[in-house]
Amino acid sequence: MRDSEMADGGTSGSPLRPVLLVSAGASHSVALLSGNIVVSWGRGEDGQLGHGDAEDRYYPTQVTALDGLDVVSVICGADHTTAYSKTQLQVYSWGWGDFGRLGHGNSSDLFIPQPIQALQGMQIKQIACGDSHCLALSMEGDVWSWGRNQNGQLGLGTSEDSLVPQKIQAFQGVPIKMVAAGAEHTVAVSEDGELYGWGWGRYGNLGLGDRNDRLVPQKVNSSYGEKMTQVACGWRHTISVTSSGGLYTYGWSKYGQLGHGDFEDHLVPLKLEALREYFITEISGGWRHTMALTSDGKLFGWGWNKFGQVGVGDNMDHCFPVQLKFPHEQKVVQISCGWRHTLAVTDRQNVFSWGRNTNGQLGHGEAIDRNVPKLIDVLSGDGSGVRHLATSMDEPSSGKVILSLAERYAVVPGETAPGRPLVSKDASMNDASVPQGDVKRIRI
């Protein structure tokens, strides 16, 4: 669920279009190539790939509906996607539409990118997508939010969902530099380096020293003594970086995703001592894992690793940062954590992926999980030389993996919401611990 900055496109017609941005969702992935080309791959059941159908794609496939729109940013939510065109001054969204997360005034799914009318004409600096809500940050530092709001993650002072973008009035007079969205919480960094949190706070993921929800943004105590410059959210944990490159984490740590060598929740930002000697330049949070990139191109990962999403060659959880290895010691320049998979771009114009791959979200043309970085051939300079990209018009590849309900859903113990009992195992479903209500949002 990485937040994506804007990027300018390059020239068209080259044998290889360098990848400018990557973003990973729950089970799908997207990339922006030079020439303002958007490609997507992975799970397509809810239309999140933007190809006009509900099919999975096992290879990166060009989103033809965005051709010619000069897209400069693309970002995944859990099961939806957004993009921004600088020349059109337009935000587009598509995919699963429940709770209004697409911003079109309804809860309908969309299988083709559509413009969000409420944001038409706005100069956007950054878009952030969480599980079921989104934010847009304007060049002036104003923040708009929309989608699900049961815990106040929209920052509007209520717990009512919003089907269209609304301006967060609490930031009036406080220019915001960066925003990030988790499952049900949101964080921001102001231009003067202050950290804010709001929404769901049960694990201390707001950094406010308690486990309470907040309906409006609240400033985090700056006892760490430095200005914050970056922030990222995992599902229920938060990562931030200071102006001196120091890394802080807080929130949920059941799987070691905070990196402090324990599995204890932390209710306020705590500096990650294991990376003290490094200057951190980029961060990303997955469902239960975390990635940090250093100024010299080293990539560290830690946290939940059941599917190899940490990328260090095993499937054990790690409560300390572990450095990943890449061929030829190439340096990493960009990262993005999905729920259970991870993407990285290197200085050799290569794109790597690893982790869960049941829907082809790794882009390798297969459905095999990987616990070390593997090259996405068609997007990489060190690939086989085959540069042809499939398009939305092409027939999707066959061989979709069908999983049982128990395999497709991951239930967090003790977190069934009131009124949403667990389904008992019976002969008809043959699956236990599958919530009846809002189950889709925690799909494996």
C-alpha cells in the first residue's frame, strides 16, 4: 500500500520503456512506464486491473483505456486503483467500489478507469489508497478523503462513509506534505515536519500513546526531536522517516513488522535502532511486513513472511531488518509493499517481485510464490529481450488458480466485528472462520 509521488513520462518508441513507478495492492500490481504507459497484472475479479473484464493477468498488461491521457501517477488500493493525469488535471479510479472508495458518488464496481468529477481541474501532488479509503493531496497542501469511514479514517469528524471526496477541514491553515493510508487509519506529515494520525487506533498505530480511535487528525507528540519528512502505513502499523534519515515505527507488531526485535505493540513512534547507521530514503508497509530503502540502494525487509514477501530466502517471520540480495549487487531505487507481495525497481532498469502469487501478481506468467526477488522479464533491462506488452484487448492467459474460501480469506483472530459472526464449518462450505459480512477486505 505505498503512496506514490507524481512522475513525468519519457519518450515513446524505445525498445524498453523504463519503469518510473510501481505500486502493489492486495493481490494486484501496477506500473507506470516512460511515455505515460500504465500496465497492470494480478487479480482482476473486481475490475482493479482496468482492462474491462474480471480476469486475472499473469503478465504486465497495458491499460489501453488510459492511453493518451498523460498519466503521471498510479497507485493501488487493496482491490481498486487510481491514476492521475497532469495535463488533464484529472484523477481516475476503478475496481471494487464498496463504501464509495472510487469517489464517484456510488458503491458500484468499475472495470474501466473513470474520472472522479469532484477532483476535476485540481493539481494533485500525491494520492494515497488504503484498504477501503483514499486521499488526494493538492499542490497547495490541502487534503481530500473519501470511501469507508467506520473508524474516522477520513478525518471529517464523523464515522459516516463518503461516496465523494471531501476536504479535511481540520487541516485548514496547516499545509500537508505527505499522506498515507492503512486498513482503517490514516497519517500525514505537514510541511513543518509534524506528524498526524487519525482513524482506527487499537494497536497504537496513530502514534498518540493510546489505543483510541480519532475522528479528526491529531498531532503526534514530537518527543523524538526531529522533523518528519515521510510516512507510510501498513495494514495496522505505521512507518515514518525524519529529515536526518532516521526510521521510526509504531502500532501493531504481532509478526515483528515494527522491526524492534520483539512482537510488542508500540503506541508512540520508536526509532529503529537496527538501521541507525543508514539514511533511509523510502519506506513501504504491507499487510504485516515492512520495507526500507537506504540512500546507498540497500533494501531491508522484516515482519510477516509466510509467503516469502520479505524476500530473504525463507518463510520465517523476522522481527529485525534483514538485507535483501539482488543479482550483480544492483541498487534498489523504488519499492512498494502489497498485502503479501513486494515490488522493487533497481538502477539497472530492472523490476523484481516476490511473495504471494496466487493471482499472478508477481508478473512472472505463473502462480508460484517466491521468497527471493525474481525479475519481471518484460519490464526489465536484463530481461530476455522480449519487449512486447500485452494490452487490454488481448485474450487473458488461462490457468487461473481457484482457491477454497479458507485459502482466499485470512481472518485475524479476535477481530470479528459485532454483528459479523464467523461461519461454521459445514458440508456445504467446507471452510471455517470465514466472516459473513465484510469479509472481502481481508482476502489472501
